[in-house]
Amino acid sequence: MDVKYKITDSNINDKIMNASLIVYVNTNNGDPTIFYFVNNYIYLENAKTNTNYVSIKKTNIDYSKVGQNN
């Protein structure tokens, strides 16, 4: 996702309950990346480095166009 992020000291786990969408992405190297969409901000968790990021500005997400892949 081509979004600029900044490091946040906010704990993402506190925000999961308010997430409107949670996206799990497997990268080519096998490291899963998790994006949480909360109040039109994107939170990104890097479990490998235990670092949390938040998008610099709000995003416009059309949830009607979001599909699920099992």
C-alpha cells in the first residue's frame, strides 16, 4: 500500500476492537504483515521489529468494494 506512515507509540492491540477492517498480507519472504483500519487511519504492525506505524493522514476506504479471500 502506497501510504506514508509514521511510528506511533500507541499500542495497536488497544485499537483492534475498533477496527473496521483487518487485512493480513503474506509477503514474498513469508513474513505476514497486518493492517488495521481504524477511524480511516491505517495502522501497520511490524511484528518482527515490534514496531507500530500509523498513516500520516486519513484514508478514504470504500468498504463496499472490499472482498474476502479465504
